[in-house]
Amino acid sequence: MKRQGTSLLAVKTKRRWIGLPEEILFDIFSRLPIKDLSPFRSLSKDWNKFITDPFFVDLHHSRLDTYRKKKLLCSAAPSGFTFDKITNTYKVVCTWQFANGIYGDSFLKTGVEIYILGSGRWRSVEDVPSYFFCPPITSQVFVNRALHGLIRYCRSDSEFDNGIGAKDITSENFRILEEPPRDNSTRSRTLAVLKESLCLIDYTVGQLEEICLWIMKDYGIKKSWTKEYIVETELVRPLRLPCKILRTVKQIYVLFQGDENLGYYDVENEEFKHVRIAGIPWYFKDFEAVVHLGSLISPRTIDGRSAEKSTKTPKRF
């Protein structure tokens, strides 16, 4: 499929760069990180049009290197925020609860709503259990077009059980996935993404105090949970709460969280390092570290009010 039309920048660039066609320029520049691309927008109007071209923005987003130059953001907000590639929209996922207590039968009603940036309204997610709650600080991970979080919910027999709540951001439906087996030695659990699959980090304090990394190799199937890695807790003290997994081309790191700092554990080399975070007050202990990856897609351009829909036919490289 061939891209329709030729931009003014392409005509000028052909003269300056020995006739390189527009498709070649898009292919080259779409592989650069955000930090290197941003200065080009200030060179001239033509460069700004080139960098903000809808076709180029989509191409660059599809080639984001998920294994390189990741950033960490710390936040205390429990709601989820993600980008839906199918509908080209930013969405906020929020869980609300009406209760006259904290746990068990004290809950009156719970629900999940999704807000599409620029729409001006919240929409309710279907198939949500009447009663469920999330841990005070729970990880939210995006896998298989759904935002996942650990929950405790009420079954049809009025008994509470543990599970993983999956909110599909495209269909806006809710489903519950089963966790790996747990016993009395399970102290805490958190979700992550490993090898593009849903991962659960299990902290047990039985005869052997250890941290296990489970991977759901067949999405939605409980029997596909596989114990992939085991981390000895002595190597990561005093940090105790595993919260995220960072992966590069060659290495896998498990990020651990303490009261005022972080640390990461190299799974392959069995090495641990502390990361100090400046500026967090001593009393502010409820925060979450999330992985951030830059993108040219701005919420201001697709907020439903000022979005410019590209009529150009994408070209496959």
C-alpha cells in the first residue's frame, strides 16, 4: 500500500538529502527516541509538520522500543490510565465503592467506570461483580488489551475469594482471572508484565522465605500459570515489596519498593542495587512505581475535540 500525496517537506528534503523519498525519511526517523526527535520541531515549520504528521506519529508509536530507556514514575493514585490503540484514545479506568466499613459484608456496592479523554462523561463497565475491593496499593498492568489488578470479590455463594480483575479497554467489559495456587505462607502478591504475558510476583514466608515469579503462558487459563523464577529474600533486604518487572534485551530486573526508596534485582546475575528517590516526604509511604515510555501521541491531539483524523493510507515497511 502506498502513501498518498507528497508533503512540502518531502520536496525540499529531496533537494537537500540527495533525493531521499518521504517513505525513507519516515522509516529512518520513526526509529529515533523522543528525546532526539523533539529538537527537530523547533528548526522550522516544515520540520514541525514532519514530526507531527499523523502517519509519522502512528508509525513511530508502533516502533516504540519497549526494552530501552525506560523511565519510572511514582504515583499514589490507584486508578488506571492507558492508551487504546484500537480506538486511538486515552482512557482512565476508575474503581468506585460505596461502603459503611472496610472489609467483608460492609460493602454496599462497587463498580468500574471508564472515561475517554475529551468525551466529557464516564461510562460503566459491564459484568462487574456486585461486591469486590482492591488492596490499598495495587499494581495495574496492561496486557492483552485489558487493564489488570488484584481484587477480592464475593462469589455467588456469598463467600469472598481472591482473583485478578481484567478490564478490557476496547470492549469495556470486565472479567475475573484465577490466580496461581496460594496457601497460608503467601504474604503478598502483585502483578507485572514479563515476556509480553501476565506475571504475578508471589512473596511467601513459609519454611523458605522467597519471591516467586509466575507467568500465565496461555492467557485466561489457570493451568497455564508457570513458576518461572525464584528470588531469595535475603538478597533484597530491607526492601520487601516487589512491584514491577523491567526487561532489557538481555536482562530481567525485578523492582522492589520500600518506605522511601526503591531497588532492583538482576534475575540472571543475582545482583541487587538500591535506588534513592529524592523529594518523597517521610510520611508519604503509599506510592507506586510505574514504567514510562515516551510517545509522540499527545492527549491534546486526540481528546475528541481537536483530533485530526489522517486520511492518508499507511505504508507498510
